[in-house]
Amino acid sequence: MIGRVEKLLLVWSTLLAGGTGLILAWMKYLARSSDPYSVVGHPWQPWFLSAHVLISPFLLFAFGLIARDHVLGRYRDKRAQKGRRTGIGAALVFLALAASGYGLQVLVGQGPRRVVGYFHLAAGIAYLLAYASHALLAAGARNGGPRVAGRPQARKPRD
């Protein structure tokens, strides 16, 4: 079980790092500047890059907070079946995402930076999808499973 503070830190850092990353990717790869000599696709691109780089360590910290008890603890627990695949997938993709994020900050060659940049973008999208599916499965498990439209869900008695 994840504590309330850890959950809030993980959710908000995921949303903010993922949001700034997706907006930054749109500005970098899809937006075109009216100035043909500009190296940025949008005037706010440097601001979103700075925001993304400053927010991402909070996500790394939040993941570190839950890694021992939730990720490794649940992985070893044979009773924890709900969300196991999505949780393992999110954790593995997160490791690739973090490693490629650090790689982007230290690589100097244009070719390797481009390859790692595309990999980081793909890993970021994959992490957001895996995290969202894991969170939805966890919410469904807490509420007694998936609900069928039009039928009220029966409450389980508490022990």
C-alpha cells in the first residue's frame, strides 16, 4: 500500500513531468517557427525544457519512495495479482525513461543525442500509458472490480 503523501507526489510529478514532456515534444518536433533561422519550434520551448528538467527529479524521488515497499514488495508477494503486469511494465519503462533522461543531459554528439531523445520520448509515452493503466486497475481493485453500467455494485463486508 502506498501512503497518501507518496501517492500524491507520484501522481502530481507524473502529470507535471509527463505534461511538460509532451508539450516540449510537440514544440520540438511538430511546431514550426516563422523565423527560418530559429533553432526552436516555439518561443516557449526553452521554458518548457527548463520546467521538465526541474520537475523530473521529483518524479525520480517519488518512484524511489515507493520502489522498496510497493514495487519490490508487491513483486515478491504471490497474493498480489491485480495490476502486477502493468506495475512491472511501468517500473521497467520508468527505469529506461530515467536512464535516457540522464543520457540526454550528458551526451554531446548530435547523432547519439537524437537517438536517445527519440527513445526518451517513446519511453515517456509508454510510461504514461503503463502508469495510467496501472492506476486504473488499482482503482478498480479498491472499488470492488470493474462496474457494469446500470447495475449497482454490491459492497463486500469488512473483516
